[in-house]
Amino acid sequence: MRVWNFEPGHTAAEFRVRHMMVTWVRGHFKNIRGRIVFDPREAAASSAEVAIDAAQLWTGEPARDAHLKSADFLDVQNCPQILFRSARVEQLGATHYRMTGDLTLRAVTRPVTLDVQYLGEWQTPFWDEGVDKGPVTRAGFVASARLNRHDFKVSWNALLDRGGVVVGDDVLIEIDVEAIEEKP
């Protein structure tokens, strides 16, 4: 099987959750590390491990970022990483996969299913400190999921004056991965 390592500078995760019952708040994570064992001809034997640095959360509003990093939400001080480890991969179409595994968030581990699209691969140059160390083979993946934040004990909320809540229950997640094939 081929092994792919995330290229952190070109990999990111985004989440979005309903805010005040009417709109979406979006947040981003960088500094995502991971490894995928994947060959499109042997999809069932694939696996993935992902680590997201929760302290890298960014929504564009410093006060909101601080609140989301606090014990009310991600509890970054005690749980600095969000982790995913796959358990099973099913091929649904030529480039479409379902990956099931365990997500650990706030020290709570629950099964999660990711909808994964394989975007293909291409040989490219690879520059490191001004030196072309290529060519390397890069591959692209996009994974998405919907989870209920309460399953991970992320339950802070406030009621609105006329009913409703400040933060919705469902969190939509999308991870864009650019990975470089590990040379044998």
C-alpha cells in the first residue's frame, strides 16, 4: 500500500455551526498532521490517522476564538488535540469513499463516519529551504462529516429571549488534505 503524509501548509479543516438560529459561524484549523495509507485499487485496506492542533482555531473574532478554546467548548488547555483514527473504508464510487473511525474531542471518543472524495494525484516539484527536492507525488482528498457536539460533551449554550438557542447542535466538518507520497 502507498503511504501519504499530510502537507500541513496545504491542509486545513473547517467547521460550521448554526448561530442565533439564523446563520452559520465558521471556524478553521491549520497545523493538521496526518497519514493516509491508500491506493485506489485497494480501498478496503486503506487507513488514516489525523491530529488537529485545537489551539490553532480561528474564526476571525478573537473573543469568540478564546471562548471556543475555553472549557465551555474545546477545552484546549486540557485537550490540545482533536484526533481521528480510521477503522474501516468502503468504496462507494470511482473516487467516493466512506471512512468510519474514532474521533476524540475533549477526551471523549466516539465513532464518526466521513464522506471522502479522492481528488487524484499529480507529480510536482517540492521545494524545501530553497532547494527543489522533487519530484514528489501529491494527492488530494476532501472529507466531510456531521456530528452532534453534545456527543463530545460540548454543550455550552444560552437561550434567546424569544426562544431558540445561541449555538446549534449539529456541527458540519470539512477537511481538505494535500498529501505527499512517502518514498519507499
